[in-house]
Amino acid sequence: MTNNYPANNSNNYNYPSEVSSASREAIDVNISGYLIKLRRRWKLALAVFLLTAGVTTALSLLLQKTYQAQGKLLFKQNSTASLTGVGENVGELKPLLVNQSPLSTQIEVITSTPVIQQTIDKLKLQDDQGKPIKPKDFEKKLNIELVGGSDVVEITYAHPNPKVAADVVNTLMNTYINEQIRANQSEPASAREFINKQLPQIESQVSQAESELRNFKESNQVVNLTREAESTVVQMANLNSEIANVAAQLQGTMAQSEALQSQLNLNLNQAIAANQLGASPVVDGLLKEMATVESELAKERQRFLDNHPSIKSLEEKKASLNQELKNLISQNVGQGVEISEGLFNNDGLKENQLEKFITLEIDKINQQRQLSSLYQTQQSYLERAQKLPSLEQKEKDLIRKVKAAQTTYETLLTSLQEVQLAENQQNGNAQIIELAKLPEKGSSGRIAFMLVGILLGLLLSNLSVILVEMQDRSLKTVAEIKNKFGYNVLGLVPKHEAEDNQGIIVHKQPDSFASEVYRMIQANLKFMSLEHPPQVILVTSSVPEEGKSTVSANLATAIAQLGKRVLLIDGDLRKPSQHHLWNLDNFVGLKDVISAQKPLSLAVSRPLEQLDLLTAGEVQSNPLALLDSEAMSELINQSRHKYDLILIDAPPLPVTADVLTLSKLVDGIVFISRPGVVEHESAELAQETLANSNKKVLGMVINGINSKEFDRYSYYAKYAKGYFPSQSKQNNAVNNNHSQARV
């Protein structure tokens, strides 16, 4: 397998050199093009240069000798502020942007209008008319520069009077320092005024915050919420324990009371009433009497039967006593209450059941009240405990508000003291390290002014050339024409040959270099297609005055000299010119042949051997109808059989529609262009017209090339001398021409 890496490396190595070569070639072309323009407009450039240099030289003679005085300022940190720590940031040389120099800002301050105006007023500086000098004029004579690698600024002022120059520099430096101190003091003064305005407001805020905290504590009975929360927890625990004990006691009391109540079948009020009734003497008497009756009744029943009168009498008495006792009970205890008689007996009141029941009921009531009170206390503690978090948060907010207001107030007091101290400082960040002295030597600056004038003259002269060239829309060089049209160049004709008014150069000087140019054009046309070379060729141009008729005549002559039968037709029926070139009349021509007034054999003339010329004939008002006729087409077809080559000298392309009509009859088109005559717009219109014709453009002949145009075509003209010795005089003129014919 072949290793391709070396080849690749070689290619990579050569590629930059190729790019560099192309770049150098492009630069060379641009420089060459500019030199051509400069040679073309050298008179204008020289006039502008001489005028500018002359004016600046004359003005330099009017310059006065000026003296320059200089002083120096050192910028440094305020040492007093850094030592005391008060006002340390006041007047600090610190830029807003990181990449900005603070000294550049101070230079702008020095050159500011207030500082300059104070200097002007202090020194009473005046201009030539005796009026106070303007800050703008003052600044023109002022120069401020940074001394490299240091914090030193050098101030220079130029003036015809050396003393004034020194005084201006010193006064300007002192004015700047004073302004800096004043500016440094103005900042603390403004801060002091602001603080004095804010202090009463902040003090009021402190008082208001403290009042809100005090009202909060009074309205919510707050002393120490943290301790209160801890105490509430302990009290709630004790209260819960006490509630449990009282509830247990109440349960025991209620159980005993209910047991006695079931035995007595009385409520508390009835028991109290029964107890009071048992202690009554009336009841006691009734009870004793009933006991006596019952005792007698028992004895009598042992003796008598129940129906005995004595027994009935005792029973009636007993019933009467019971009724009386019931009446007393009803009056004291209530209706429908049955009280056992045993309660009133000494046996029934054993163990004091009524008193015990009453005592238990009273204990129950007291215990219930105590338990209710404990529950109420518990509820109040619970409600207070639920409020404690919100009260704590509110208290913290109020305390924080008080502290913030107090902190702000204390900070303002401290700041007020600091700004008062900073306001009293008299130090700045700049120091004069070198006062301006009287300058001993002055300078007029004439040489520098003249050099500037020369450079300005060079610049303006080149600009004038560029502006004039920009206004001139014509294509001036071969390169511009080639780039614009893009057609193959059949040949280049020198300017002095194209302007020859003595006839057909190829006929009069067949051995000249110009004649050879036309032969080379013929060769190019021939070798474009060896099998089917073009037989009918139309010659045209973009605009008039490009020499298409002259080129057509010389090209026809050159081909005829080679023994070819050539027919040259003047197809410009509006403005014919071939009869002028050949010094012939124009009475009979193409117009007569097409209109069948004359046959072709009688209409043509033969100025040279093998060359027939068909002039246009008299000018017609509507030549397009003739050119577009069948007769014109038949004429060309007949001529194809008789002649080896037919050249039609047509009108310029954008002028009429004749060219489009004639282009249908030809095999190809030869386009003529002349530097300095055709413009960009005309060239573009000609290109569009040629494209619409759908006919092949065989090539382009560039006519009337400037002999001083510098490009690579001059190489061939230089070597043409040896081949045409009989034309040495003309060759010397052509030596610098740019002529080329490509085969």
C-alpha cells in the first residue's frame, strides 16, 4: 500500500504559499490600478498638492513664537482620612468602571469649564481684541498628559508671553486643588444637612415604637412572657391535680348522699324542714301524746275486742293526733311528703341521719362549686396559654421595631459626628510637586506645521484623484472592461493607432505593429472554430465614438490582404461612417440594394483588392423596416456564396433596435469597447441587449488603449520592436502600449 502522507504534508505546506501569492497578486493589482489613476489625474493631484503645501507654508510664516510652561500634580490617597478613619471615602479617586483610570477622570475635571473660567478670571486673560478669552480657546493652548508609570499629571500651557504661560499653569493647578477641597467638603456638608433633617423623624419613630411596646404590655398584662409561659405550665399541672382530687371527693359525697336520700326519701330542703320540725315542742308533745295513746291502745286490746268503745275511742284519738302531725308536716315540709314517724322518734333519729344527709348535701354543693371554679380557672389558663405565642410574636415585632429605630438613630448620631469631622478637613488628593517656571526658549512650530501641510497636501491630492475617479463612471482600463463584460479578448489596439485620421492603417502601413494586431484578431476569429469558422460577423459597441467602424475597416483590410474575399457592409443607416473612412461617396449603398433600386454588383465599390465595400446609402427615416425585410435576408444569403467573410458595421447596441434585427442574420458578434468612453450603465445595457439577441459573442476588441497604462500587456509591445524595424518610430510610441491578441 502506498503511503500518501508525505504528499499530503507537501500539499498542506504549499497551500499557505499559494494563498499568500494570491493575496500579493491582488495587492499588486490594486496598487497598479491606483497608479494608473494617479498617472491619469497627475495634473489635478499636483495642483492640489502645490496649493495645499503653498497655503500651509504661507501660514507658517505668520506663526508667532510661543513659550511652554509646565507644572506637575501628584495624586495620592488622603493620609489624614486614612489615619483618623473619618471621611476616608470622601473624594476617593475610584472609577465606576473597572477598566477606567481615575486619573483620566481628574484630567477631565482640570479641563472643565468652571476650573478654566476661574483661571481666566483670576489672571484676566484676554484675546487679541482685548476681550476675555473663551474657555475653548484657552483649552486649545492647554495640554495635560499622564507621566507614564506614575500617578503624576503634567500640565503644559503655551503662550507668547513666558510669564503668562507660567502663571496660567500655577493658577490652574491651585484652582483645581481648591475646587477639589471644596468638592470634598461639599459631600460631608450635604450629608450633614440630610442627617439633621432625618434625626427628628427617626427620634419620633423611636418614641412611637417604644410607646407601642408599652401600650401592648399594659393592655395584655405582659411582664415577662417567657416566665409566664413556664409558670402557666406548672399551674396547669397543679390545677389538673386539684380538679382530680375535688372530683373524687365529690363522687364519694354524692354516693353517700344518694344512699341516705333513698332511705329518707327526702331532698335537702325537706330534710332541713324535717330536722327543724323534729326539734319543735309542739311536734314533741304530739309525739309523746301519740306514744301514750298507742300504749293505752295496746293495753286495751289485751282486755277488749277491737269494736269495744274504749278501743275505738283510742284509735280515733290516734287518728286525730296523726292528722294533726300531718298538718304540721304539710305546713313546714310540703304537701304530699311522707315522713316516717320513726324520724321523730328517738329510735328513728339514731345516728343523726337527717343531720348527716344535710351535711353531705351541703358538702356536695360546696364541692360542685369548687370544681366549677377550678374548671373556670383552668379555662382562663388555657385561653391565656393559647394567646401566649401570638403575644410573644407581637412583643418580638415591637421590640425589633424599637431596636431598629434605636439603631438607626444611634447610627445617624455617629454619622453626624463623622461628617462634621470630615467637613472640617482641609486636605485633598492632589499635591503640587513642581511649580511652573518661566520658560527660557520658545518655539514657533513652523517646521512641524509645514510637514503637516505636506502630509495634508498628499492626502488631499490623493482624495481629489479618488473623488474625480468616482464621479467618472467610464471604464478606464483594460482590466475594468474585461471584468465588466467577461468576453474573450480578441485583440488590443493602441490608442495612437486608433486615433489615426490618415486612413486605414492596415492598408497604408501593412508592416506596422498595428496591422499585425488586426491580423491576430483575424487569426483568433478563424481558430475559434476550425471546422465552421464564422462567415457573417456583426461588429458593434456600447456607445458611439468607440471606434467600431475603424476596427471593422482595418479588420476587413487585414483579412483581404490574406487573399480572402471580404464584403464590408455599413449597416448603420442612421449615421453611416464607412464612406468617410474610405473617402468614397454615399449616393448608392445598402439602402438601394434592399429596396431593389440597384443590384449588389453595381452598389458595391472595391477600394482594395479582394475587398468589396457596401456603403449605407442615403440616410432613411425608418431604416429598421429595410433591415428587417426579406430583401436584407436574401442579400446576406447571396453574399455567403460569393464572399469568404462578411463584416457588418452595425450601430451601437443601446441606441436603436437595428442591432437586434441584424443579429438574426449573422453567425456571431464582435464587440468593440474603448477605455474612457463606455460607462458602467451603458456597458450593462449592452450586455442585456447582447443576451437578448441569443447570438454568440465571438469576442471583444478593446480599442484605444492608453499607452501609459501599466499592466502585463506592455510586455508584448516591448518585444514587438524587433519584428517591425520599418516602423521604429511608431514602435517607440507603442513601447508602453498594452496590446494583446489571444490565439
